[in-house]
Amino acid sequence: MIRRTGAVVTAVFRRIVPDPLVIAVVLTVGVFVAALWVGRYPDHVDTTLERAGWLLDAWSSSDGLWKLLAFAMQMSLILLGGHVLAEAPPVRRALGKLANIPRTAAGAAILIGIVAMLLGIVNWGLGLIGGAVIARETGRSLSRRGVTAHYPLLAAAGYTGMLVWHGGLSGSAPLSMTTPAGTAKVLPTSLAGAEVTTPLSETVFSLENLLITGGLLLIIPVLLGLMSPQSVDCEPIDRFTPGEQNAPCEARGHATLPDLLNHTRWITATLGLALLCAAISTTATSGLDRIGLNTVIMYLLAVALLLHRSPDAFMHAATRAAAGCAGIIVQFPLYAGIMGIMVAAGLVELLTGAMLELAGPQTLEFWTMVSAGIVNILVPSGGGQWAVQGPIAIEAGRSAGIGTGSMILAVAYGDELTNMLQPFWALPLLAVTGVRARDIVGYTAIVMLAAGAWMTLWLLVL
């Protein structure tokens, strides 16, 4: 039944789901129209034409299209760092050995899901790219060994790291709340100036998150294995022909000093060690449970530099990784513009407020998760969404006597849950594997429903 359901849902999504850029444009138009219809405006903005002008200004302002440029650079660096690390020779060899383990298509889907989710807990960029690479390499290995497997399902399994990332060590909302500077950006105005922080022991390392995220690590891989189609319905990797991304060969001789420097290890080792020492120093000063995004980026780039043979090899990998950032570069401003419209017209408050009106103290976390999932479809940025929805969630939690850590997690779960339906973050994976969003979103939608049921159980019980 699960196998047939996966096939039917995927077939439907293949017919109706456009490319991610089209989705971003359609969402922009839809939010604009919704804001004209139900938005809240200053008293001097009366007519529809004035409202449209107001929204257009909000969309194109520094608080709209350009609001998340710095954050987009952080996300690009995390993605680039994870990609470059996944392509480092020792990591590639490890992934290649893992790809040769499965003997069946179902076993391959299970293995890829486990690897992608474990890497996603460590770092979302590493999980996204590592999951894509292990999916591609496993597909190739199965093809070489004559094992028939449904490659789109393997690619979907490689995307599941984005289902658990916000409960891991690179989650934007938990990490942004570990420092006074990050907390000051999202605290309600009533607490402005107060240095109130939330350590990771109350979010990522809390019992609630360990149970929910740990359970997903067991449930989702099994579900992926059960969705594996019969051989006659499988689409092998050859139909998708993803391009090779092998590291360039090092030149044997170096006639000039620049060539020697471009191909020597000590350059990357020097920079890598400097970044590693800086990251360790920052962690020692702030504490492991208050590590921030910049520190995570330093760790990623440091390890990637140390594992690559030379600046030339590192930059070749970084160049390939930069192609995966194209979706972030082009679409991040569009989603920031959507966020600008929603904030200017009060749509986030309307949506979240409507959800919270349904909630009592026992169900507040659940409805916060639901509202976060809906907002994530419109604004697929964990940090950007938290900047908008965080103050509302915190204030609602305080009124209901619920700790800040629990409210952070509720928003985080909603954000990561609908990643399985919103293909924005799948763009780099699609580039690596060669599949299209419509090929995988049917399977990830089923994963989303199963994960949502598990999260709901614990949010309503705990």
C-alpha cells in the first residue's frame, strides 16, 4: 500500500509541480494579491492603488528584496562549505564505500536516508550535498552491479537531511538565540535591550528534541525502504544521466612558483588551521551550546581546506559548489521580497494569530508548528522566517507559560517539515543528481506526512 501510494502521489506531482523559480514567482504574486485583500495598512493608505504602491515599495525596499543579503551569503557559504567538504578525497572515498554496501533497492533507500539525515544533523549544507552525492554514487553502484533501483526515490532519500536540520547543530533559529546580539533581533519590543539568551541545552540538546529527531532517524529510512517500487516500475540512473563531478587531476610538474603554490598543500593547510583555531577559540569562549552560524562556517571551511590537497583542488570544488548556490542567489531576494510584503501588510501576524486563537496551553506548540510550516512554504528560510515569526512565538509562549526553548523548537519543526514540500532547498541536490523537483516531491510529501504525525504526537504529549 505504501509503495502504491508513493507511486500515485509522485505521478500526480510530476504533472502539477513547476520548477522552483516558477513557484517563487507565483508565490510572490499570490502573497501580493492576498495582502491587497486582507492586509493591514496605515491610516493614510486608503485606496487599492495606494495599497499596491505601498506593497511595491515594501517588496523592493531594504526590508524586502535586499533584507537577507548578508544571511544569503551565510547560507551560500554553508552550502559551499558542505559541498566542498563532501567532495574532499577522504570524504568521497568514504561515501563511495558506503554506496557499495546496499544489495537491494530498498536497502539503498534506507542507507541513503540514514546517511543524509545524520549529516543533516551535523550541518544542513553537508547533509544536503552529502545526501545528494551518496544518492548519486549509490545509484551508479547499483547500476554497475545490475541491481534495479528507482533513482528518483534514492534522490528523495538524499533530501531527507533537510527534514532534521533545524533540530541539529546548524539550525538557524536555535543558533541565532544563543547570543545576545542574535536574541536582540527577535525579542519582543517589550524585552528590547534585555540580554536574554537560550542555550542549546534547552533546544537542540533538550529531551524533547532528542526524542523527536531521534525518532525520525528510525521512522523515515524504514518508510523510504517500504516505498521502493517493484523492478518493472523503476527508473534507473541512466535515464537521468547526471554529469560527473570528479575532482580535477593534479599536474605532475610545476614549472613556475605560482604553479607550485597553486598545487601545494601548505597553503590550504595554513588557512585551514587558522580558521580551525579561530573556530575553536570562539567555541571555547562562547560555549558549545551557543555556537553561531559564523562559527559553523569556519569549522566547515577549515575541515574542507585541510582535507583538500591544494588551493587548486579546493577552488575547483568550490567552483562546482557555487553552481548549486545559483538558486539561493536568484531566489533568496524573491523570498525576502515575499517576507517584506507579509510583514508590511501584517500577514504573518494574521496567519500566526489565527492559528494561536485555536490553541490553548496544551496545543500552542502544535499550532505554532502548523503555522510555521505554512509560513515556510512562502518564506523558505529558517533564519528569515525566525526573524519574522520568532517574536510572535516567543510572546505567545510567555503568555501561556511555555519556555522559549520549546517555542523555538515548535517553529523549527514546522520550518523543516514543509521543506519536504517546498523545493527551494532541493535546488543543489537536483543539480548533483540530475533529477527534477517533480520527480522527488511525491515521495518527500509522504515523508512529510509521516514526520508530521510523529512530531504532532510528541508536541501534544510532552
